[in-house]
Amino acid sequence: MGSVAKDILNLSVPERILLVEDIWDSIAEVPEEVALTSDQKQELELRLDAYHRNPDAGSAWAEVRERIRNRI
């Protein structure tokens, strides 16, 4: 295991979760670099259609993230 991986494993679980969030956010900033399979594209279309049919059914990402952080 590389030294970076060892350093990451030495972080507390809440710190590792925040690191994963930061990594995910950095990936989300460049969606054009994320290749999707046709199945993934189809699933996204289904979810988008469901959202358009009932936009109040879900929760905003900020609310979901806050609920997750409050569990830690």
C-alpha cells in the first residue's frame, strides 16, 4: 500500500468521509470527463423523468449531505 493510502487510513472516519466528498465534488466539476454506459444514461433519463413528474418528491443535495453529516 502506498504512503498516500496509509496516510488516508490514518485519518478519522469523519475526515475520510469529508475527503471522499471533496474528491466527489472535484469529479462533479468536470462531468464531461465521466464516461457513462448506456444503462447508466437510461437510468439517469428515468430519474430525470420522475423528477419532472414530481419535483417535490426528493430532497436537495445540501439537505441530504447535512443529514448524513449529523449521523457522524
